[in-house]
Amino acid sequence: MYNINKVKMLEFSEKGDERGRLVIIEGGQDIPFEVKRVFYIYGSDKDVMRGQHANRRTEFVLINVAGTSKVKVKDGRGNEVIFCLNRPHTGVYLPAMVWKDMYDFSEDSVLLVLASEHYDAEEYIRDYDAFAYEIEQVKEKR
Ligand code: TYD
């Protein structure tokens, strides 16, 4: 199975009462990995493109806890899929070895990212052709 087929939207349980809402995400239960790292992105202009990389090992879940953005995921073989992140109780799961571009940030966008690994610049592939080449190598080994 190609990694892009593992990309999926996740819906988290939301508890609401007169005091407001609360969303619950338990590592290894509501998402398919234990969380080792959390970061969030805000203050990006609408015309900014972020991401533009693939990760050899790290899996991610992206959640717009406020505002909206889009993520385009590419498999390095010509297939791509776009997700609109626009609800605080939904996220998108991204396995390792997919290319991701985040863009179309609303002014109030806060994009929360949960990651399966600590930061390691060496496992980021920031050149699309290099990513596509690595995907080809894996395919040939099959
Ligand atoms: P970058 O990967 O370019 O962000 P994005 O994926 O949103 O486009 O990261 C921006 C800078 O922050 C870059 O210098 C690397 C650094 N960084 C860390 O030190 N730790 C992290 O966990 C992340 C995600 C980035």
C-alpha cells in the first residue's frame, strides 16, 4: 500500500456544555502513535506556503484548533490529495514519506501539529525531486 492511502481525516470526541467545548486526543488511541512533539503554526499570511517537505520517519496529525488552512499531500508518484482543516475537533493523519504543503491560512489560523518523533533535521527531505527519487528506490526494492 502506498503511503498516501494511509492519509486520513480523524474525528475526535468533543465534550460540550454551557461552559464551552473540550476536545480529547489520547496518544496511541485517538491517533495512531504516541506523541513525542507538539508545535503550532500561526501568523502565516494567506499567500504563504509552509511545509514543503517529507519526513523519513515522523508521522503527524494536523489540527486547525482555530481558523482554517489547507494541506496538500503528494506521494511522489503523481498522486495528490487536498484536505481542508476547518474544525477544531477534526485532524488529518499523515504517515511518514508523504510530501506536504500547508497553505491558504486564515488570519486567525492556529495549526496544531502532533508528531510521533522528536525533531531531527536529518529526517526531513526538503527537495521534491529528492523525495520522488527516494520513493522510486523503495518501489524498486519491493
Ligand atoms: P519548518 O520545518 O520550515 O516549518 P514548516 O514545516 O511549518 O514549514 O521549520 C521552521 C524552523 O523551525 C526551521 O528552522 C526548523 C525549526 N523547527 C524546530 O527546530 N523544531 C521543530 O519541531 C520544527 C517543526 C521546526
